[in-house]
Amino acid sequence: MLILVFKIVLIAVILGLSLLIAMYATLVERKFAGFIQDRLGPDRAGKWGILQPVADGVKLFFKEEYMPNAADKFLYILGPSLTMLVALLTSAVIPWGGSVTLAGKEYTLQVASSSVDILYIFAVVSMGVYGIMIGGWASNNKYALMGAVRASSQMISYELAMGLSMASVILMSGSLSMHDIVAHQQSHLWNIVYQPLAFIIFFTCALAETNRAPFDLPECEAELIGGYHTEYSAMKLGFYLFAEYINMFVSSAIMSTLFFGGYTLPFADKLHLAPNLITLLGTAFLFVKIFLFMLLFMWVRWTLPRFRYDQLMKLGWTILLPLALLNLIITGVITLL
Amino acid sequence: MSLTNRTKVVSQKRMSFLERLYLPAIFVGMGITLKHTFMKKATIRYPEVKRPFSDIYRGRHVLKRDEQGRERCTACGLCALACPAEAITMISAERKPGEEHLYREEKYAIVYEINMLRCIYCGLCESACPKEAIFLTQKIVDSEYHREGFIYGKDKLLEPVDKDKRIDVSKRQTPEVLNFKKLPNEKHNI
């Protein structure tokens, strides 16, 4: 019974945190973009524009809900909902920290732990493209359809390389469970030390999976007028845009967990602190890493121009995929020896 | 023979392996953006901070009063004639006995309107005026919700009678203007 209460509280906290972080990521992104371009970014709503996300949210709520006449009503609404749902689902298996002891009982800071965490992540992340595809298809607009087609082909091309780069990490720890991967990094060094190539491939693919520049072809404003969300307005558009930031948050969490030691605190056993405190510090450390990754995502976005479609395909199939395969083979040989 | 010295010979040399990796170039690019993050920002936070204007900036107009607080404009219509955008309209009226403290000349503008949307802020009205009555200022025309609001009448154009609230245009009065005022038959303009 107590475990149920704990899990529900944990789910609520993680849901709230993901939404809050995604909300403020929009502000940070606009600020950072401003700084990069020698501007200040939004600074009118509250001090340093701290209320800007609230203002944006309110604006989206009060916008006119427009639906194209020829749109498929059911799918049109399903699209953004599915995107949002899938974006939120992934965070279920990420271990946010070690275990806390409350009233003599031990709880792990993970909503659902299974032995196939990574498979679950893959399954759910691949579903993410459905929301975009369905939305683009249901809009009955050629730009939206182009965006949807691009999204799906991009997803197929990059999922492979992503999976293979992840497979080499799995080979190292010999387990699909996120907890085991983190534990392996605690006893050894962080995976980034052993698998720098896998990390670069994974990061590139994560950019593509979250549809962020330089791989934001499904929604490129210049060619496709917003791509799959051309016909969307008000909060449905908000869902799409919001889901992008949640995806970014979750991808950052996965990268920190797989390659950068997750919630493990280096030299934790030398600190002589209460176990609960160490767990909390570890969680804080994880969040620091997540925020740094999110900043990196933004930094890349405002530095690199968008790839051309054929360049994107070429990069995915002829460079990343062979490299990931090679990396996997080398890792396999070394683990075997 | 080349017409300019800016011609560049274009070469299509193959990229080296390092260049084809893209990663070094990406890191250089990210270094540039990071450098810009900490550079001085070009933004001026407008309503709080204002960019310094030139002394002779040509902004919205003011109708000047003379030392005794009388309107200088005599409704001669030269400004309207000079205006290339035809933004100025006026209706003249005759000064009645007892109004000498209001209008300096015997004829004055009972209606004086400038359409701020038509005005191109060239300042020709300023130079056309023989009475030193109209000047452009450093003030900016405020935004409005409706077009009608941009037709400025005397209520908006005329400077206040109060000596402290007068709008200073001394910096706009060029030597030519000042010399002109010294002419024997223009003494009244001072």
C-alpha cells in the first residue's frame, strides 16, 4: 500500500517537473538564442522575462481553435495528444536517483523498473513519430504531409544508428536495465570514457529524434511553413511545441544516464553522509547533467544551419550507421577478450 | 583585364578527411556562438533607455510661441506649400480686438493640422516658415490605435504657455536662421 502512495507521489513529482522544466526550457532557449545573437531575449514579462512562459501559455489557450474543413477530425486531435503522451511516457523508466529509506522501508526513485528498460524506451520513442505523422496526415495540407513524410523517414534512418550505439553500451554492462547500467558506471568509469564514438552518434541521433536543429526538417519554417503543425493552432500547437521540449528533457536524462553516470555521485562513499542525503545529492547531480545537456541542445540549435534533406539521409545511412556498426563490433570483440 | 580588384578565383578542391568529418568545424562554430554569448549586447531597452538623438533630429513638430506666450504662426501657408507630402492643412482667421495676448500677428491659424502618417519628416516646413513658428523636435510620434489619432491638431502641436514647459529649439536654429532674424525688417521675429 505504502509503495503505491510513494509511486503516485513520484509520478506526480516527475510529471510536474517535466512540465515545469519544459516550460522554462522555452524561456532559456529564447534567452540563450538572444545571447548568441547579441540580443537580450525576452525581458519584458517579469524580471528577466521570468513570466514569459506563462504569458505564452495563456496566449496559446486563448487563441482561436482552428480546424481545417477537410481535416480528419479524430486524427487531427489524436496527433498532438499522442505526441504529448509519448513524450511523457518515456520518463517512467529513467532512474532519477538511488534508493531512499522512508520509515524503515527502501524505495527506488524510478517509477517502473524492469529488466528491459532500454527496449521500453526504444518502443516508446519510436511511437513519437506517430503523433507527428498522424497530425501531418490529418491536416490535409501538402506542407504538413511533407513534414510528416520527412519526420517518418528521418525517424527510420536515425533510429537504427541510435539503437546500435546504445547496443554497445548494453554490451558493456550486459544488461538492459537502466539501474544496472548506472551501477556498472559506478563500479567502472563513466561510459563516455569507453564509448565516446557511441556517445557522439547517440547525441546526433537524439537531435534528429527530437526534431531539433540541425535536423528539424519535419518542421522547417523556411521550406514547409512549420511542416506537420502548419494547420495547428491554439493549445494543439502548444502540445506539439511543448512535447518537443519534454522530449529534449527526456533525451538529456537518457544521455546522462547511459553515458554520464546517471545519478551516481563520484566519491560518495568518502563523504560519510546519510544514505538518503547521498541519494538526493545524486539526483541533484543528475539534474545538473540534464540541464547541461539541454543547454547543449540549444547551443547546437543556434549554431548550426539546417541540413538539406539528402544530406540528412546521407549522414544517417552512410556515415552514422556504419560507424555505429563498427563501434558495436569493436566493443563486442573487446568485451569478449 | 578585370573591372574591380575584388575578383576571387574559385577553386573546387576536394575536402580533406578532417574537413569531411565536420566535427572540427562544428566545434569552431560553437566556439563562435559561445563567444557571442558573453559579448556586449546591442539591444537598447527602449522605453527605459533611449538612444541619444542628434540635436537636429527631425521628429514630431511643435508650434512655437513667442516670449509673451503668443502664437507665432500667422497662417501664411508657406509650410503647407513647401510640404512635399501635403501633410499640412490650415484655416486662417482674423485676430479680434482683445486677442492680442493670444496671437502675435493680425492673422492666425484657427485650425492647424499635420497628418503624421503623411509627414515624411523632411523639415521643409521648418525652413519655409518666415515666423519661426514651426520646428521639428526630438520627440517621436506616439503610436495610436486609429488613423484619426495621427492627425495632430493645435491641441497637440502647440507648445504650452508656461515658460518652464516650453520646448527648447535653440539647437535647431542654425547661423542662417539667426542671421536672418537680425535683418532690419525681420526684427519682430526675435
